[in-house]
Amino acid sequence: MTASTANYLWSLQDVLGQGATASRSGELVAVKVFNIMSYNRPHEVQMREFEMLRKLNHLNIVRLYAVEELPSKQKVLVMEYCSGGSLLSLLEDPENAFGLVETEFLTVLQCVVQGMNHLRENGVVHRDIKPGNIMRQVREDGKSVYKLTDFGAARELEDDEKFVSIYGTEEYLHPDMYERAVLRKTHRKSYGVNVDLWSIGVTFYQAATGSLPFTPFEGPRRNKPTMGLKVQLVPVLAGILEADQERCWGFDQFFTATTDILQRKPVYVFSLQQAMAYCIYIHHYNTGHYTSDNQGSAGNSQKLKLVHEHLPIYAAGIQEFQNRLEHLLIQQAKVAETLADDKSCQKMEVLLQKITAIHQQYRKDRLTGKLAYNDEQIHKFENVLLEIQTRLREFSSLSTDLLADLEMSEPHQNKILDKLLFALQSRVGQVPGIPPMDKDKMVSRMHHLKEEMEILVRELQCNNSIIESLGGEDSEASLESNLARPSTL
């Protein structure tokens, strides 16, 4: 009995779960055919698995080759064929009744962790992880490669997102989902990506021991007596099999712990006292050769004695450091209060905002031509100011020279005045009715004239300095640059 699409023909008697095998250009493939209830689901739900498999591409995830259509318009999935069956079928073999051997379990652990890491990198939650949905591919060298499959319940979900719908298989459901789906207890809890961690924990436990961790109605479990990975694996299972979602591990912690396990190397040890062989897993950097002797013990005792003697000094130093730290914290609190009360920063910010607003308004007025003076008029004013400064400097220099000349000619003036006074007095004395000239009075008038000239020079110098200060160094630089270009006057 066969079925076919436009590109594939397969046998319905060769059933793999809910699918069958077919041939793809000589390559054996698996075909997933859905039941009637699946086809009655909403169209977007049916397409979810197709789109999810197209998005994922990883060695430890079953590859999707094509989505084909039956003559009845129903969709089927053409997928990668895994020759070793599922992990569930492997655990059902009598030789694995107490769990997989450690080497095979480590392969399962590595493949599932890598596949789940790819799902989380793409923001996907599977929601139905179990041994039946982990396929086994046997390579040519006989080694196994395990792949995640059946993404019908998968959806995109980030670490901080939640959902409320129920998906999964009863034995592998998270306790919160089990209460609602199986025990019919109503609650308003929502679920996150950690539901996959719970299912992974149950799956790993079953792969390690051969039985489920929670079977309350079937009596005691048949756990495997010994397992070298027990010391490393128990904390991981305890972390992800935590019913409280707040205390359950996250994927980052899960990936860190499993990577630590996978990096360990097996070391086989035979105990003469118990006449048993053991396998322990340690890191490669812990495989050194250790010896002990009396000299080493004596040296350790001496070191411990020295530490005990210096311990009070260390304790006092730590106490002093704590006191200083507390003092610094108090000072920091005071400085923080002072800074909180200081309004200088706010004032500076307000001032900066005002300056920025004025500058923006200036640029706007300049672009729109609203300024009272344009650049050409400002340039003309600068030239006039420069000319005034030059004239004042020349006049000041001339006044200074004149004053110097007056000071140098004062002795000659005195001599000439003496001669004039003598001559006038002699002549006036000969003419009746005219009083004689007073020499001291003439000298006083000349000194008064000199002082007025000095006051005039100082005023000119003061005016010149005021005009120079108006421009400043920047103005003088700009005036010099303006003089270098042609005048627009």
C-alpha cells in the first residue's frame, strides 16, 4: 500500500511513528503524515511546524527537505531519515533496561544540549521534548548522532515571555502544566521557556537510569546501581527538575553546567580493597601526579603556625580598612548631599540654554536679513575706528614731543625773560606813571601754561587707552585682517 505526491512515493506499511519512508533521488527520507485531527486545526497552527523547521538549521535538529501536498490537498513533511530510530526505542531494548552506558549517555547529553542551544539562539521553545522526539542517526563509524524532531508544538518565545496553552506529553510535563492538564486543577499560572528544561531533566534521568523519575503508582523505581557521572549529573537534574519556576535553573546555567560535564575526561580506577573498577570524570588539568611525605607535612604545619601567628595582625588590618571605608562612605554621603543642594549646575545649564537661544536667534536673523547692521557696515565702522585710533596716537606723540621741547627750553626761556624784564624795567623806570613789571609773576604764568599742557597730554593718552581697550586683542587681530583686504568704503 503506497501513497504519493508529485515528487515522492512512499510505502504506508513502513511506519516510523506517524510517518513513513520514501526515496529522494536514491536517498532514503522520512515522510510525516498528519492525522485527521491535525488537519482540522487552524491553518496558521498547521503552518507553524513548517515555518519553524525552515528557520532552523543544525546538525542536532532533523532537517526538513520539502513540504508536499497530497491529492486531497493535505500537507506532508519530507524530512531527514534517521536510521537508528528514536531514543525511546533504544531505551526499550533489554540491554538498556537500567539506562544507557556512560559513553552513549554523554553523546545524548552533548547532542541535546547543542540542539537546545540552537533553539534558544533562535528564540524557539519546543514544548514537547521526550525520548520519542529525539531521533538517532548512526554514522558510518558506528557512532550515534541524536537529533531533535517534531516541532508541531514549538513556537517563538523569548526568555522573558510567557504562554498559557497546554502542550506536551503527560510523563514529561512541568508540574504546573500537569496540574491543569491531568489533575484538572484550575489556576492562572503562565509558563515560560523553563518548561523545556523540566522535560530535558526527565529525559536525561530516563536515559541514565532506564526509568522515569516520577511513577507514583508503579512502586519503587529501578535505578541503575552505579554511574560515574552521578556526582556531576545529580546537581544538574536537581536544578532543572525544580517545580518552582522562580527557583528553577535558566538555560544559561544549564548550558554552563552541561558544558563543564562534557569537558571532563574519563579516568578508570581499580580499587584493590573493594576489588571493583570505577570510572571517574575529571578535567584534564587535574590529572597530575600527587605525592605526600613527612617533609611536606612538616612544611605545611610550619606554614599553618606562621599563619596563626600573623592572623591577629591581618585581623587588625582588616578592621582598620573597614573603619576607613566607613569614614569614606560618610564623607561620600555628605558630598552627595552638598552636591544635591548646590544649584550651580542648574544655573549654568539655564545660562547655557539662554546663550544657545540667543545664538540661534542671531543666526536666524542673519539668514533672514533682520539684523540692524550687515557685515559691510560693520567693516566700515571698524575702519573708521581704526583711523580714529591712528590719529589719536599721532596727536598724543606730537603732544609728548612738544612737552619735551618745552621742558628743554625752560632754561633758555628764563634767561630771555630775565633780559626782557630787565629791559622793560629799565624803560618803564624812565616813563612816569607806569609801574614796573614783576618777574615772579611772569614765571608763574609760564608754569601755569606748562601744567595745562601736561593735563591736556594726559587726557589725550587716557582717551587713546580707552579706545584701544574697546577693541581688545581679538578686535585688533580682526582689524588687521580687514586692513589686508580691499576697503569697501
